[in-house]
Amino acid sequence: MPELPSKTAPVAVGARPAASPPPSTAKTEAPRVAVASLVGTTIEYYDFAVYGTASALVLGPAFFPSGNATVSSLAAFLTFAAAFLSRPLGVVLFGTIGDRLGRRRALVASLLLMGVATVGVGLLPTYESAGLLAPVLLVTLRLLQGISMGGEWGGAVLLAAEHAPPGRRALYASIPQAGPSLGFLLSTAVILPTLNIVGRDGFVDWAWRIPFLLSTVLVVIGLWVRTTVSESPVFKATADRTTRPRSKAPEPAPESELESGSRFPLVTLLKRYPGRVLLGTGAAIGGSAVYYLTIVYSISYGPKELGIPQNTMLTAASIGAAAGIAITLPVARLSDRIGRRPVMLTGAVGCVVWAVPMYASLSTRDGLVITGAYTVGLMFLALMFSPVAAFLPELFPARLRYTGASAAFILANTLGGGFAPLVATWLNSHWESPLVLGFYTGTLCLLSLLCLLALPETRDQEFDI
């Protein structure tokens, strides 16, 4: 496996290191870029969370009617997983755009695609009125959502990290990292009042469309915000080196430029850094399982299998997510001071130990106990996921960074998160205890722990190469 570029490695003759933004620029531009990345990521994950919650509540019987509730739920969760299967296409498409044409262009395109797909879901006819065409259209739009998500995360954290002032890379990269939890909270803030106003029957009948259609307003806001920020200074510097006119005597190009020779950065990435992609995927896979089993699956599992009120599950998950958001920035700042691995390893150990007690709390059917268990679990998750926003991009050179970070994170999300509700549904069809969720999640978190131990510390990694 190729070594990470050394901080003290000599620069190729004639090559000019890409400069970070001047301190005065960084102080004003970096926070604005980070917030813009957060706004867009929150909106995209709102769209994704709305679909996940709707899958748990209504999409099964509306689009996949069946006399068996488990079969309908499996079919709905299959469409949820379908978006994860199309995410790698998003990595290829938006990674190529982001590494060759610019981070900002890729992010604007991904947000627009997500908005179109989400509003489209809200306008779909159900199986009752359109027959088989309804689930076909639903799956098609779901695949487009997945393609969009394949380019969102890597671009958002990368744009924030590459604008960050020295010594605060994790802090700024972690700001858009709060987007998934904020998106879930925003979706809950729309869905819960809608449920309370129209009732479950009204929600199942027609009001489930409201959260999807509201995405129109959010996407317009997000597009406006994202088009007002500047391109990454690191990308502009590396692009300038690649395209500047040649002198009379050709100058050797630095390694990062040689790596960008392929039309598709993913090809170069897999040739040169397959080990980093696999280990980076493993490092994030456990956290993905914790997030999606807690935020998506348990919201369906608790009411249907254990008789826990729907509002209790949504409230427990929302409070836990809010607690995770509250510590995201302090955790990131800590990783800027002591390193990424110590913080992430602590979170991984916590998730391994706490996975079984967290899901065992569902057996109590007590809202306070469940909320407390979820809060502790999602705070351990924050220890893993807050630094990963800087950790994964730091594993790859600048001209492959969008594709590399996206590939590792999206593969982890697909394997650990996208299939988690399906695996959990199958497991619970054979073993009725919620303890099985804890053993499954704990195993994936143990895998993350082992991968983190195999990866190097990256806090002092040069980011301008």
C-alpha cells in the first residue's frame, strides 16, 4: 500500500505547493463556506430522512400492498437500500466533476438532482391508482436520490476542509458532518406535527406527501447558498498547476498531478490506493450501522413489533441526534489537538460496548430508558463520525481527494447503513429479541475498530498536495 505523502517530503523541481488561503481570507471565508456546506448537506439528508421515515410508516402498503406486513416493510426497505446501490454511480459522476472541474460545481449539481427526485416522490401516484407503474417510478426516483448522495458528503466536507485555516481542519469539516442528524431532526419537525394534526390515517392516505413537497423550498434556499461561495483554494491551486503554460524546458509534475492523468479519478484511485479505500470504508462502516438502525429501522421496529408508540420512538431518536450534534464541534476540535485516531478509537470502543445495551432498552418499552440509551449511543457515534470528515480526505492527495473520500464513506454507508434495515428485518424474523440488533451492530463497530488500528494518524498530513 503506498505510504501517505510525508509532511517533509521534497517537492518536485519546478512545482509550486498549493497555498492555503491567506489568514485574513480564511477567517472570513472559511466559516461562510462551512455553513453553506452544512445547509446543503442538511437539505439533502432531510430529503433522505423523509424517505426513510416514510418507508417505515407508509410507503410499504401504499406502493407494495401485501397481506403480510413484513413483506410490505421489506419491499419498502428494499427501495431504501436501492438508493445505496446507486450511490457508487454518484461517486464516479460527482467525484469526476469535483476532482476535475471543481468541488462547488459538483455540490450544486448533486443538490439539484436530490431536490428533483424528492419532489417527484411527493407527486407519485400510489399502487392503487397506477398499478405496477407506481413502484417502478418510486424505485427510479430513489435511484436518482442515491446518485445524488454519492456526491454530496465528500464534496461538502472537502469544500469546508480545504477552506479551513491551519490547525482547524477537523473543526470546519465537521460542520457539514452535522447535516445528517440535522436533516433527520428537520424531517421529524415536519412529520410529527403533520401526524398529530391529520392523524395516522390521514398521514397514510395523503399527508405523507407534504414533507416531500416542502423540499422544493429547501432546495431553492440551498442552491442560492451554494452558488454564493467560492471554489476550494486547494482545488484552484492544483488546477492552475496542471493547466499553466509550459516553459521552454518542461518541468516535472508533482505526484498529485501525475495521478490525475486518467479521465476518471476513480481508476487512478483504485490502482494506487485500494488499501486506503478499503480500510477507510471499514473505519466508517460501524458508525453507519448505528446511525441507520437507530434513525431509520428502529422507528419502524419499535411500534410494529414491540408496541412502542410512534411518537416515543421519534422523540428518542431526535433527542439522541440532538445530543450528537451538540458535541460534534467540541469533538472535532479535540481531534485537531490530539489527533483523529484517539478520538475515533474511543468512539468505536464505546459503540462496541454500548450496542447491546442500547437496543436492549427497547425491551423495556419505557420512553425515558430508550431515550437515555439512544442518547449515549449517538454520542459515541459522534466521537467516530465527527473526526472522520477530516480523516478520510486526509488519506488521499488533492487531485483524488473528492473521489477517494466519497468512495470510502459511501461504501461504508452502503454496506453498513443501506442494508442494515434489510438485515435487521431478516434477523428479527428469526430471532424476536432486539438484542440481535445490538450483536449485529457491535460486530460492525468492532470491524471499524480494527480498521482504525490499521490506519495511520493523519492530523499533521499536508493538505495542499
